[in-house]
Amino acid sequence: MIVLGVFFFLAPAAARTLTDQNGHTVDVPATIRRVIAIPIPLASMVMVVDGGTSRLIGMNSAAKSDITEGLLGRMFPQAAQIPTRIAGENFAPNAEALITARADLVIQWGDRGNAILDPIRALGIPMLTLKYGNSVLAADWLRLTGAALGKPERGEALARWFEQRVDEIARLGAAVPENERPRVIYLMRGLSTLQVAGKGTSMDGDIRDAGGINPAAHLPGAAVVGIEQILTWNPDIILLNNFESGLQPARLYADSRFQGIKAIDEKRVYLYPRGGFRWDPPSQETPLAVEWLHDIFHPRRALPGLRARIAQVYVDLYAYRITEAEIDEVLRMKENGQSAHYQTLFANGTARP
């Protein structure tokens, strides 16, 4: 479990002092009315904690696709109006847009160098910074967001659910004998550039928690490799990212370069689900994502009822009653439907393995 990393108390002049994930103490106004979320997951996380979009006045331009292509726009229709000029590639803030926005608070990555922090500091806007790495760090994103918005109980409740559920799945994964754990790679970029998730990425930790082995775990971060390396690894499972338009298992199955790889021969290539946020990076939906991984890694050990849990979690997170057709969308039943075990595991009304 993560130790609570947010400390909350009243300071002089009714300000509040928060300690962020990078150890910075930040004085924020007693009441936050205007928030900017630059890390891509944080826009949806603010909506989850706050129950809407009324205080979110700016977000990363890359977060727009979660509104237009995922379910977030259906759950929070007003999100389509949130300005996205605040920040763009590599999380660089737009100083002019920040000035115009008159934000009470900016949330930004704090472990990617000062170049994306100094423009915000120069404007004197209170800024809370986050860390990236293992997905369990996202539990404290929920805590910090709750504390900042004046809803610490909501943030704490979500964080505890997150930690407990990921811990439960991790215990199941750890119980799988070594010789039954599949070799799994996550393609952060493919097909033109073969980039895999290595050490220090959230995907590496999620693969391990779900009872898999990442053969790229010795490589640092997002590592570019050749097809020869992937052939040498001969993974049992290949996971596809949510960031490349049109990337899906059928493309790998038809790509001559991948022929002979066990994951291709046995049809065990899977596109990550996408709901209120993409399931491959850390977010409020990570507990569902790690459970999904466990099920596709170990279909005979799969936990019954993921569809029902998605429905309940969406009520708890978004106050949204998702339909069965929308659960099919989230799980990418169309794209993953021809991959091994998928229909048996996740189709509505099918028997369990």
C-alpha cells in the first residue's frame, strides 16, 4: 500500500498547504475555483473527484481524444468545451494561455525537468507536481486532487479502493508459478517504430502485478528495438497501445515480419481497453486494467464478473450507468474478438473458461 503522500492543514490567511509527490510544499487558496491539469490523465481524474467539469478550465491538447473518442465525453458532455491550448507536446505549458486562464492551481509533472515547470513558477501560479512510474503512484494523484479541490474524503476513498484492488490482483499474480507466467511485451510504438515498455514504465509494473514476465524489463524506459529482438524474445502475448490510430491485432497478424512469434501463432495479441481513459497508462481505471491483464494472461485463473465490475466502477467513479454495448466498446470486443480466449472471457453472457 502507498503511504498517504498529501498533507493538509490550514495556514495563515486561510490558505492551505499541500505537499506534492515531489516533496514541494505549496500554498494554495482556501477555495479553488479554476484548475488546469497538464498531465493527460489528470483532466479525467479531476472530473472524477469533483463530479464534473465546472472547475477544470484547461487541459493538455492530447487529453481531447479521451472526450471525443473514449466515453468521457458521454459521461461529461461539457468536457468538450474545456480549452486545450494550455499545454501540448512533451507537456510544455503555453505561458500566454496560462496568463489568460487566471488559474488558481496548475497540476503538472514534476519529474520531467524544469523546462516544463519554470514558466508556471515565473507566473506565480500555485503548482502541484506529480511523479510517473509504477501505476500505484496514481492512487496519490487521487488523494492530491481531492485535497486540492477541498474534497479529501472523496480522494481518499478512491485512493484506498485503487490500492486495495491492485494489491489483490498483485497477490493473485504473485501466486502464479514462474513456469506458468507468460512472456509479455507492450508495444508503446509500432508498427513503423518498434518501441517497447521497459524498466521504470507503468506497463512493466502492471505486467508483473498481473502475473506476467516482461522480457524488456532490463531495458530503460521506452526502448526502440528491432524486429529481430522481438523474434528472439518470442513473447507469448503482445499488448498494443491506445495512442496510435488504427493499431489493432489484425494488423500484427497480417504483418509478415511478426510471423513465427508465438503470440502471433496463438492469436494472443490484444489492444488495451479504453473507457473514461485509456487503460494502458495509469489512471483512475487502473484497477480494472490490471484485472483485465490478469485474465488474458491466465484465462483458466480468470476472475468472473469483469463486465459487472466495470458497470459498478463507472457508477462509483463517474455516476454513469454504462450499457452493455458501451462495455463492449470499452473492452474492444470488435478489435480483440478474434484473439484467443477473448470472447469466452469477456463477451456478454458467455460461459467462463
